[in-house]
Amino acid sequence: MVVRCITHFVESQAKNIRSGWKNIFSVFQMAASDTDAQIVELAFRTCTDIISKFILKFKFQKQKIHFLCLDTVFDRQFSSVLDSFQDAVKCLSEFACNATFPDTSMEAIRLIRQCAKYVAEKPHVIESR
């Protein structure tokens, strides 16, 4: 129920959240180690949506998903989520370590790599903080 409430909150109020991301990722990190498929799936889907809105843009073409970096959106929002960026990566790593759900683990690893790629391509964003 907590994961569902946080998910609803994020879906409806993401643009208004400033300092609450750390707590949100903490809830999802706890859910990531659960053994209940519904809890893990909902938490991971929401976590993926959050990270994708800041880092990736989904472009659907011919039933394939192409990932494009959204520099302008992420640069604009990065300052408000920078304090919780490490929490997001820790949350993803918790999903990656849950051996009960190997598909989720692999997708979490892919997202961690996308985060790392963004930071590697834009070190000035991190250094300027």
C-alpha cells in the first residue's frame, strides 16, 4: 500500500517535488529487496519512470524503443534532483541485486549504465556543484 501511495504521489505531483526525492527513492529501495512480485514491479516501474523523465526520452518507432538523451530537460531539472541522484543509483542497485527477479535486475543494470553514461558525458554538471 505504501508503494502504491508513493507511486500515485509521484505520478500526480512529480513536477512539484523538490526535496522529497531522497525519501521516495528510500521507499523504493526498501521495496526493491522484497519477494512480492507486485511490489517489486510497481516500485521498479515508478523508479524507471522517474529516472527516464530526467535522463531518457522514450521514442516509439515500429514497436521498438529508442532511448535519446534529453539534455535540456535533465540540465534544467538536475539541480533539484542532484542531491538524490546517488539515492536513485543506490535504489537501482538494490533492484539489480534482487535475484528473485532477473529481468528486473538486468533492466536496473541498464538504467545504471545510462546514468553513468550521462555523468561521463557531462562531468561539468557534477563539477559545477
